[in-house]
Amino acid sequence: MNKFLLSLLICLLCFTSGQAQQLTKLWATDSVLKVPESVFIDSKNERIYVSNIDGKGAWDKDGKGSIALLTNSGKVLNPEWVKGLHCPKGMTMVEGYLFVADLDSILIIDPYTAKVIKKIGIEGAEGFNDITCDKRGDIYVSDSKAKKIHYINKTRASLFVKDLKGPNGVLFVDKNFYFVDAGSFYKLGKDNEKILIADGLEPSTDGIEQVDENTFLVSCWIGTIWLIKTTGEKKLLLDTRNEGYNAADIAFDKKKGILYVPTFWKNQVVAYELKY
């Protein structure tokens, strides 16, 4: 057996045996966040944004929602940096502005003034959840209640994916679009063909982050984090269900190898080092 085949075999054995990949806890914020649902890393400004649902319901139009501002080391600079939202969830950045999925609108926030400068609505929207963008700055947002995914460019909004069960996490990366839907992880192919990568996850699939070209992290709100290969292989990295910690819309810093997990009802963000 040549060296290349031997190395490949060792890598495969490490993945399937579960000895090569693990999450090590680094820190947790103080419990001052207000039902944190999503984390977004602003590398340019060296800060972290956290969407707070607050209130009693995850879909209430109550004006209690907010965006928190954190340092990269987990210090909460302002638990309500932007106030007056409803139930903000997924976030992305386009041309230096923070885009937030907030129930039936997409909010555009100036990170230097902490002000909402524009709202984008879509007719028939019921429950926006996660949001992502491509290199052109076009937006993709999941509507978990309407069970569809929308596409928005500078001139129009249109239906992108329909007939889903419970879409949540969306991610556009490397010219490819990925999404999770009620326990399954998909890639979108030509003519919007839904290509299944992995299933058998908990039905509350939530966030998606890319580790490398062939490896992804998928969170399930119930409290689990999965490492998934594009070949369909998967490994459970974290399970905090017994401790009562949820794992909502995660963020991953590729350069530092750090995963940020919003814990929802525990009102914290927890950071883990991914050893991979």
C-alpha cells in the first residue's frame, strides 16, 4: 500500500472512529443575553453580533427583540446594542451593512450608528429564520412557517425553493447553496434540484457553517452539533440536551477554529475550539 492510500485510510478511520474531531469549551458569556438565537462574526470590525428574541414566544411581533454586541473574547459590550426589533434570528453582511431576518422583514443595520436604515418586506412572509448572501450581495432567506426559501436581489424578490417541511439554516458558499430542512442537510443542484447530503439529524436542524470544502457543522436547536462530510458521513460532536442547553444558529471562525453557539433559553453564547 502506497503512502497516499495509507494516509487516506488513516483519515477515514479517524473520522469514523470519532477520535480526530472534538469540541473543547473555551468560554461562555455572562447570562445577560435575552434568548440568543443567532451569532454572526464581523471580522472587519473585530466584533460579534448576537440576535436576541426576548419575550415569551419565538415568533411574537412584540418589539422586544434586539441585537447584542460582543468582543471576540466573549465580553458583552451591550446586550441591547440595537433595540425595538421583534424576533430577530439569522444575520449576514452585505457591503458593510448587517442584514437581519426579523419575522416578516429583513432589516438593514448600519454597524457604525447601530441604526436600522431600511426594511425589506416580502408579500406573504410568515416567519423568516436564517439568511445568507452570495458574492454579488444577493440575499437568500428561509421562511420556516411558510416552508419555503426566498431570493432577493436589488430589484426584486422571488421564490427560490418551495415544498419544504421546516427550512431553517441557509448558507451560500463556494458558488453552492446549502440548507437544512427538518432533520436533513441538502445542497441545491442544477435547476434547483434538492440533493440530499445527510439525514437522520434531529428534526430541529438550525444553523450551518463550513469548516472546509468537504466538511460542515450543523446545529440542531434541541442541543446537538453535527460534523458532516459532503459524502454523507456524520459525527455527533456535542450533545447538551441533558444540561438543558440549546444550540441555535451557530457561527464558525475558520481562521481561529472557534465555534460560537447561542444557547437560547440559557441566555449565553458558548465558544468551543474545534479540533479537526
